[in-house]
Amino acid sequence: MLEVLVTFLFTILIVLSGYFWLKLIFLILLILIVTPGVYAMARGAPFVPSMDKAVQAMLKLGKFKQGDRVVDIGCGDGKVIRKIAKENVKRAVGYELSVPTFLLANLKTFFNRGKEQIKFGNFWHQDLSQYDVIVCFLLINAMADFEETLWPKLKKGTRVISNAFKLKGVQIEAEQDGVYLYVKK
């Protein structure tokens, strides 16, 4: 989402810059900044903020406890993980692969003085078994990949909260306002 704005701005810089070497630098920067976000959109989901009603459902379904370690995979601007961090959980981490969105999330975290941690990285390559709760807002294909590759590696009792999209082969424990709760058995 923000990649479109970044691309537009860098295109203007490339067109307006008079020197070939400056155009080349702007083009390389554009590629470095935009490529991870395009990959994230294709492999997970584009950045679309969760509706407040869905966030409230996530908080209710999550039944977060003080000792919970929570991760938001593809956290976008960090809105959801910031709200979860206020639930007094032990650890609240968000992963984001889009550079502009990651920077936005960290900026918001800084100004909100939150205790959540926003990490730049591909959640597909993280060890999610250390978390008690996983929050996600992924597209259908990404949810199928999650079910196939990540779900089997989760520890017993792990809660997965999915906004809008279901895991096809896993029993839903609870549902509210298009948010689904799954518990690893």
C-alpha cells in the first residue's frame, strides 16, 4: 500500500534529477525499499488496517493473560499489537516486511511509548513456536500456507487469531465479527 506512494515519490525524484548517477541511486533505493513490500503482499497480504470492530473481537477472543507472549505476523502499522501490548502481556512482537510500513509502525510505537516491539523481518522464517498467541490478517492463499507449514510446528495450546480469513482444515474454537480463534491441540 505505502509502496505505491514511495514508488510515486521516487519516480518524481528520478525524473527531476539531472544527473545520471543520481537517477541510478534513486532507482536502486526504490528497488531496495519497495521489493520486500511487494514480496510481502504476494506472500502474505497487503497492508490493510484492521477495522476497530475486528480489533475489539481479537482482544475479546484472545483472552490475553499476563504471561502471554504474542506475535502479530504482518503487523502493518502495529495498531493491533499496540492494543494487545496494553493488555499487560509478557511480550508483544509484530513482524513487518514492508520497509515503509515497518518505519510507520515504529514511528507510531515511538510516539505512543508502547512496550510492543516491531521487528523488520519475514515471519515465514521466524520460530513462532515460542509464542502463546499468534495474530494474523493474511489472505486465503497465505492462510493455506500457514496451515501447511507453520501450524504443525506450533506448540500445544497455541492460540491463533485470524482476522477475516479461515484455516480450512482446523476447527474454529470461537468466532466474532469475522475474527476466528483456533487452538492447537
